[in-house]
Amino acid sequence: MITYDTPVQSNTTGTTASFRIPTQFQGDVLATMQATYADGSNAGPTSWTPYQQFNTTFAPDYAKKTIRLTPDFLNTVKDNTPVKLTFHFWSGATTTYHITKSGGTVTGTTS
């Protein structure tokens, strides 16, 4: 039997070289991530779709309870322009997270 609850994420600050979103997976497994700007345009290196490439732009670390956003992703994000991240989990649950990059600093919030 597999049990899960909706994942929970927390606010954090990091750098474009090392940014990890604190995530309590609560038994769920990450499936994919979408990234968009407020105007609806796609964010990230895969600009033709909002869905980003697993393990290239983001990757879960279940043991450390984080989701890592890679420099490949963060270096393509526009400075001082909020990005909405939607994480999709295998259970069907989704979480919404917001990041803003300012130079080499990245701030992440749940709202």
C-alpha cells in the first residue's frame, strides 16, 4: 500500500548556482514542473513549452526533502521578473511556487 498527502513547500533564498526548494513530499513523487511568467509566457530554457526537462532544469532530492532548480534553468530566467512554478505529482496533486531572480540571488515563496 502506498500512502501520500499533498506535498508542502517553504519559502527560501539561494543563488543561481545552488537553489533548492524545501519540500515535504509526504509520500508523493514529483512528475513534472511548469514555469511561466505573469503574462503567461513560458519561462526557462524550453521556451516553446511551459514544461521543463526533468533532471536538466529541476530534480527532486527525496532524501534531502528538496527540489533543486539547476543553473541551466535559473540562468535563463529574466531578472526581477516573477516566475510561477507549478509542480505536478504522480498522485495528481499540484503545488504552486514563485521565484524571483535578482542578479545571482534567487528568492522563492509559496504565495
